[in-house]
Amino acid sequence: MFSRIMATGSYLPDKILTNQDLENIVDTTDQWITERTGIKQRHIVADDQSTCDLAEFAARNALEAADIDPQSIDLIIVATTTPDRVFPSTACLLQQRLDIHGCPAFDVQAVCTGFVYALDIADKFIKTGAAKRALVIGAETLSRIVDWTDRTTCVLFADGAGAVIIEASEEPGILSTHIHADGSFAELLTTNGGITDVGPDGLDNILIEMKGNEVFKMAVNTLGRIVDETLSANNMQKSDIDWLVPHQANIRIINATAKKLKMSTDHVVTTVQNHGNTSAASVPLALDTAVRDGRIKRGETILLEAFGGGFTWGSALIKY
Ligand code: ACO
């Protein structure tokens, strides 16, 4: 038994923050952000919206594309770094919204690699017969934990959600998944606090901290290795890949991976210019963009990859 992607969906909040807008917030320029990251604009959640709201829009978008009854979903996994609450999980909050009862629902926290982790887990549920149809989502409201006085990070992160529905299939869809972590790098990309640090004022002011340049070098090297690992596990050549759908952190990191694959940029899905880095939402958002605009077609081979805080990294090779 294999799993295959039935349908994709996504959602971006209405508010757009451009590089020019950021010039009025911190000491930066459109030119610096464009040249160093590739980002031109990003979407920011409305004050009254939560991660679960974004996840619900993306989920309904995918359910509509799949044209299935939500009651047939028997597993819900939400990858997020910015859950609505400490508990219940965002997946349980979403399950309630979708009026689905009884099936397992849980969150996965692997920062920018979260969606690849969630897909890996859902694929294993299906392969073992524990589920038949899974809703897998990456959703983030990262703007809520961005330090808007830190020009080295606030220009990067953004909000959004992407979803896929995968189902059991006799034909291979998800060919392989590969997930890794090395917690010894935790301090290079982290938040300045968490539950341990809750003071009398409650859980307030948790902000992203990143040593960008060190993360950059690790990301390029590690993603190069995971490309090799994925191809070798499937006995495939670089030329067998039709599409690279990478985590959208920085155009220079994406281009380095494309170069490693000897892939022309027209076979690389890039949304970073419009979406910024939406962490766990970035890969499913990019996937849905290229599925809906007709670039990715049934039967094509797609390599998904991601790298993020932890450090965590992973890939999925998919016959769409
Ligand atoms: N505007 C203008 N100047 C800036 C800005 C800015 N927004 N940000 C930094 N600079 C300056 C720095 O202060 C520095 O100045 P100095 O030389 O006078 O000290 C200079 O630009 C170069 O800074 P670097 O940090 O070396 O710049 P770099 O080329 O590495 O780009 C960036 C920074 C974009 C953050 C890059 O390192 C990067 O993309 N890192 C990886 C991010 C990533 O992949 N994260 C993993 C996923 S995220 C997750 O898991 C949540």
C-alpha cells in the first residue's frame, strides 16, 4: 500500500507587507532585501485571525479540490510553530471546525521542516493501514513572534497555510520521505523564551532569534546532502526530477539546491518573492501554487525539501 496526493489547497491573509513598507519600520532597503533574500512582499495575518483560521481556509480549499466528504478524513496533522494555544493542538481545534469526530488529530513541531515531517508521518499511517485518507497542513502566524525592531529577521518571516489530502493507493504516490534533526544547533535559530520563562505577566513577547549567516551555510550544505540521499534511496538520477518544490527561505539557498540538481530555474517552484518565509506553510503553499497554475501535472516527479530550526531537515519524493 502507498499513499498519493489527492488534492492541494492554500490560504494567504489579505494584508500585504512590501519591502517599501519595511523601509519605514527598520533600517533596511528594498534593494538589500531583494538582493540578499529574493523577497519582495509577504502576507501578514489580520489582528483577529489565528493559525487555525488560516489552516481552516487551506483545509477547505483542499477538500473542495478533492471533492470529498470531510467525514472521510481519518487523520489530521497540522505542522505549526505558532499554534493558537499551548493546548489543545491546532489540529484538534481544526477538527472541531470541520465537524470531524474521533479520528487522531495532532500537531507536529519541526519549524520550517514541519510539513515534510507531517507528510512523512501521514505516509507511514497510510502505509501501515492505520489511516486511509489524511489531511496534512502547514500553517503559521510567524509575524506574531517576529521582533519588528530586528532588521536581520523581520524582513524574512510571514504568515499563511497550505494543505494536502493524501489517500491510500495501490500505485506509488509518495515514493520516499527522509527526515532528520540535530538539536546541537538549537541556539542558532530559536526563540528568546517559552513556557519555562513564563513570568507574572504570562506568555508574552516570545521572539525569533537567528544567526542568519551560520544558518545559511548549514542550510545550503545540508540540503545538498538530502538531495543525494533522496535520489540514492530511489535509485534515481538528477534528470529524473521534474520539479523542485523547496522551502522558501531565501532565493540564494533555493538556487544553490537547484544548481546541485543541475536543474534550470523554470523547473523550480519559487514563491519566496511573494510569500516570504512562512515556515511550515511554505512547501505546501508553493506546491499548491504550482498545481493550481498548471505547472505541476499528474505523473510528474516532484522533490520537496526543507530546512529549519532544530536544526531539522527533510525531503519527500513524490509521483504526483
Ligand atoms: N537590511 C539591511 N542590512 C541588513 C539587513 C537588512 N534587513 N539585515 C542584515 N543586514 C546587514 C547586517 O547587519 C550585515 O551588516 P554588517 O556587515 O555591517 O555587519 C550585513 O547586512 C550582512 O549580514 P549577513 O547576516 O551576513 O547577511 P546574509 O547575506 O547572510 O543574509 C539572511 C542574511 C538573509 C538572514 C541569510 O543569512 C539567510 O537567509 N539565512 C538563512 C535563513 C534560513 O534559511 N533559515 C532557516 C529556516 S527559518 C526557520 O526554521 C524558522
